[in-house]
Amino acid sequence: MNPIVTVQDAVTAFADWIEPTDAELDAIEQEMPAILAEVDLLDAQIITLDRTPTELDARRIRRARRRVLAERAALTNRTATASLPGGAA
């Protein structure tokens, strides 16, 4: 029995253009602090899934939420200044 595969998948499975471009890698690098902050928040939330959160857990979650918000704001400010090179909009 022959497996049924779309022609496009068979042709493009090893294409060179599947790799991320330099611009995409730069965008990921710029977003990395926000991504890491969200991972820390998820870690703090996962810890409390199977138990009653303690005061220390609550503080850790609040601190992680504040960090996520701060990193998102910083990312927004960085992308806004990068997209408006002329200064005034």
C-alpha cells in the first residue's frame, strides 16, 4: 500500500526557504524577554495547579504578571520607536 501524500509536501519538504529569515530571527530575538516573562508566569501558575496556593505562590504569580506587563510595554515601545523613524507621526 502506498501512502497518499500531497505533491506540495513532497516537493517543499526540504526547500531552502523553509528556514526563518534574518528579519524573522531578529523579531524573535526582540520578543525574547517577553516570551521568557510569559514562561515564568506559566511556571508560577503550573506550580499551583495541584495544591492550594500559599502566600509565597501568590507573590510569585503577581511578580510574574507584573514582569509580563512590563516586558510587553517595553516591547511595544521598542517596536513603536523602530517603526516611526521620522519622529513625529
